[in-house]
Amino acid sequence: MRKLGFAAICGAVLIWGPTYVATKIALVELGPYLLGFLRSVVALLLLGPILITSFGELKGQKLPFGRLLLMGLTGGAGYFAFQNLSLLYITAFEASLIGAMLPVVVAVVSWLVLGEKLTKVQVGGVFLAVIGVVFMSVLGNAAVETSFSLIGYLLLLGSALAWALFTILGRRVNAILAPTVVTAFNALFGAAFLLPLAMLDLVGSGWPQVSPLTWAMVAYLGLAGSGLAFLLWNYGLKTVSAGEAGTVTNLGPFLGAYFAWAFLGEPITWAHLVGGGIVVAGVMLVSRGGVDE
């Protein structure tokens, strides 16, 4: 069982690795909000039956609809909307490596919002991760003679903040509901919040010409990235500790960077790799900072 759990965790990370690349490809033909909406709808094709079959178990149980709605707004809509918008300005390579900072942002927001203590090791990890991003963005862009896109980085930060709020909101919800049910509700409410924004993408231009490649990317993002990967992750956590899973997750940004280089031809420089390594080192310190003596 433990080997299967570890294999499931690895499978989830392998699926998440190329998602920035798939998003970048799909954004050529689809607007950022429309893409987020379609991704959520496709995810519901996989997660919807799980939600429907769970209604019997949920009967008589008071559901935290308020929190589920807020989770849909932050994690289902805000996270993907900001992420998709950021990829209009920065490369999938940059987004993959900077996306590794999610645990850092969650820790900082938890400190600011909930007053959760940050140890000295974790504070050091936060600063280390920030240094890594600055190192990668300044020297990396200079090495390939591309301009630094502040708006792209700020949008990606907005995506991370939305995910941090989603994570904080979900702590109590995940204690009373199955993670698969929470994920299904997140996709459902996320699609509902993204629908009005998706209509904005269609105003004036109408429905775009969508190639088979773009539809394949949407299917991958929805079925695999938002559906199957979460199911594998939740299954793996039954037998694999969160710390071990986190170690595997740290490989995700480098997988994403590799796919960006291999499929989009985005350049990799020593500054990108070193900066990305510094970010991951900072994330590991934040995730395993423990308690000060």
C-alpha cells in the first residue's frame, strides 16, 4: 500500500508539472477567464459523479456552504484567473519555478491572518525564497535579454495569495468532508464564479476558433490537472506522510521548467536554475521549520 501511495504522489506531481505549459498553449486561442471556466467544467466531468454519489453520506450533515463558496471564489476562480492572466506576461518557465513559492505564501498569510507563529528557520526560508525569485528574475531575464514583467509577477503573486486564502479556509472544511468532495465543490463553485468573467472574454469577438491541440490542453488541465491529480494526491496521503509528499512536490517546478524548455523552447539559463534551487531550498525550510527551541 505504501508503494502505491508513493507512486500516486509521484503521479500527481508528474501531472502538475506540465500544467503551466498546457495553459500557455491554450491561451493562444482562449481568453484567460474562458480557459479557467472550461477547465473547471471539464474537471466536473470527473469530479461531479463523486459529488453526486456522496450526497447519501452528506444527508443530514450540515454543510459549510459559506466556506465552500469562499473556497470556490479563491481556489476555484481566483487562483486560476490570476495564474492564467500572469502567463500572458511571463513565460511558463518562470511561472513554474516561482509557483514553487506557494507554501511560503501560505505560511506568511497564515501568520498575518491567523497569527500563526513563524519560527526563525521559517522566516529565513521566506527570505531565501524571495532572494531566489529576485535572483532568477533579474539575472535570468538579463541573460536571455528579455525584459522583467512586473505585472506578470504581481499577477502570479495574486494567484498565490488566492491559493493561500483557499488553503486557510479549507482547514476546517477538510476536517469534516472528504477531500474529493471538497475538490468537486471547488470546481463547481469555481466554474460559477468564472462564468461571468468568461462571458467578458467572448464579448465582441464571439466564440473563438479552437484547434484540436487547444481542446487537448483544456482536457488535460481539467481531467488531469484539476481532477485526476487531486484524486491521486489524496489517495497517496493516506499512506505517505505530508513531509515525504512535500519532498516529491519540490521536483514539480523543475519538471515544469523542463517541459517549458522542451515543448515551448523557452530558454534555461544558469541564473534560472540557481534561482529556482534557492526558491525550493527556502520552501523546504518553511515547510519543515519546526518550532524554535
